Amino acid sequence: MLIRNVEVEGLGRADVRLGAGRIVEIGKRLTGRDELDGRGGALLVGLHDHHVHLAALAAEAASVRVGPADVGGPDGMAAVLRGGAPGEWVRAVGYHESVAGELDRWALDTFAPDRPVRVQHRSGALWVWNSAALRAAGLDGDGRFWRQDERLRGAVPPAGLDLRRVGLRAAAYGITGFTNADPHLGEGLAEMLSVLPQRLLVMGADDAPVKLLLDDATLPTPDELAASVAAARPRPVAVHCVTRVQLLVTLLALDEAGAVEGDRIEHGSVIPAETIPWLRRLGVTVVTQPHFPVERGREYATDVDADDQAHLYRCRSLAEAGIPLAAGTDAPFGTTDPWGVMRAAVERTDREAVARRAALDLFTGEPRLPGRARRLTVGSPADLCLLHVPLREALDLLTADIVRATFVGGRPVAPEGQGVSFGSPRVPG
């Protein structure tokens, strides 16, 4: 395939020839068969979502959303949970205490007593079941299950997982690769995800990073965590850090075990300023979610300790310190749209806003070394995102509307509901 008349960063207008899944030639006035006219749009390396939960994202299609922006308050939540036939299981996601307070089985019973209901907290760490759901599954207790997904999975009707649809939707954003960040490599997960058209890095599989999940209630000592890091070697580790104490324990453990290339801090929700030189010395990459302070700002204002407010989801200060930085959507616990994440990273009102080009680079890193940006070069994989507009205009807009076509291994991936079209631009006016 030959993609003619595209903007290649650093080269201007050029033609790009693809073959055997790679870029084989970049030049002027190339000729060949299967030509596509890029009409001056930028041709970029495809976006890679460096932190996503794909099975949960697919299951969201079979769920109802009960977050603050979705239902408002208790009355809206009750209406959503009572919307199906009596006896029908309801799977609800995105809950936060600002909707109706802390939930247990009895609180859920007041919303929907006549059907089995299970509600997932926005963090993804907690499920709450009502009494009907507990009876149906033969379980007891207060209905609150903290990080017990593996235990609960066999007790509920299976949710339909249309992963192909997830992949096609992602192609509409220009996404050519995912890093699945589940803490446990469930049986058959890698095979199940293989239907996606994107390239995959699955934590815990093959030579991918090993995910280490931390919770304050069960936090290991630095020595214990260092032993877990050592047991994962020679593979890098990806340590889930959403609190100050989790980060400090992780840094102490990496000091003891020794950091290796590819070690990652997932989220980096709270990074005190005094730890930035420490992070730089260890050489670890931070894979963050700069959109969370925007999406969740009102809740963070009350939920997050005042001492931590200035240290949330750092971007600019990490980049300026020379710390490798990348981003993931954390979907379905955050937006699926990487362009929205980029806009949030640019438009933040605190001191952590980044430049527009730096925001794009948050999603163009190497899958195994997310802080190392990929560039379009001869010999590189033909995982590409073709835009309707030149790069300068794309950076001004930072919207998925500018994505015209997505290629994985040189093959076009049609966005959901569309054939691969090279027609009129869909640029907002």
C-alpha cells in the first residue's frame, strides 16, 4: 500500500510505502498500486493506551452507569436500578459516595429490592451486592466485596464481552495498541483479548511488566514489596500507587531490590515534590491519568487530604525533571478517549498543564518503554493514524474528529459503523 501526500513530521509532504506490516519507504513522488491520497493530513504513529482494563471495558456495554454525572443523586440512581424486569440482574458501574453515601446490601435494597443488583465503585476495587443478589449466588454478609473479582466471577451470570466492538471503537480514536493493566492474568484472558485488532501488551503475560497491586489496608512493608519485585525479575514491575504511602513504600522497595529498565509507577495519583528527585534517580516511568483531576475535581476537593491536593496526577513537573512520562485512559474507570485526556493535560488549571505536543506524546510511547516516544521511520511497524488535517491544526484541536483512518500492521481498521473512508473531513467548525 502507498499512502501519498501526507505530512510526515520533520519531512513535510511525502509519500509513505507500507509492506509486510512495516514502513518500507518514505519519499517524494513514489508510485505503486493500492494508493491512498492523504490530501495533506498528518500521518502519525498510532496511539497506544498505556493503561486500560479491556475485559471490564467490554463488560461496560452490558452495564448501567450510576456515577455522579450519570444519575445526579439517590432518585436518579433508584430509577436506573429499577429500569429492568423483576428478577433480572443489574450490573451498575461508576458509583461514587457523592451519589448516595456509602453502600451496603441494605442501602442497595432501598433502591431495588426486587432484583439482584451489583454495583461497582468508581475505583474498580469494590463491588456492593444487594440482598437479592446475595441470595441468588448463595452468599452472605454485608454485600461489600473489596478486590474479590476472581471469587465473584463464577457467582454471576456472565456479561457479554464484545471485545471486537471495543477494538473498532478504539480505532476511531487512532488507537493501535493497548496495555491491559489488570492485576491478575485471568485464565484465558490473553486468548480472549486476541480478537482485538490492536496490538496488545498484557501485564503478567510473557515478558510484559508484572503488575503489583497495593492497597493501604494490606500494604506490605518495603522489605516485603522488595521481595515481590525480586521475584518478578528479570521482568520489570508496574506498581499501582494511588496514595502517598503506597508511593513511598514502592520507592523504598525499588531502592532495595534495584530498579530495571521498564519499571513503572501506575497512576502516581499523589507524588510529593520531595520524591521527584528519587523517581528520577531510579529511572522509573510514571503512567498517569491527567484527566482525573478534571473529571473528578469536585469529588477530589472533598475526598483528598488537603496536604495531597497540590500533588495530584503530576505531569509537567515530572517531565521537567526528566522522569519518563506516559498516560493511559484507565477505561472503563476513566474516559475511553485519549484525545480528551490530551485536552485535559493541556487545559489543567494547576501548574501541571503540559504543552500540546507533549500531551500527544503521552500516547505515542513504546509499549514496553512508555516514556520513549515513537516516530514514523523506515523499518518501524506500520501502526499508523492518518488525520484529516496537518499536525499543527491537529494539536490546536486535540479531538478524535480529526482521525481519518487507523492502520495496524499496514492494514486499515474500520471504525465502528464505518467502512474505511477517505472522504470529506469531519473537523468541527
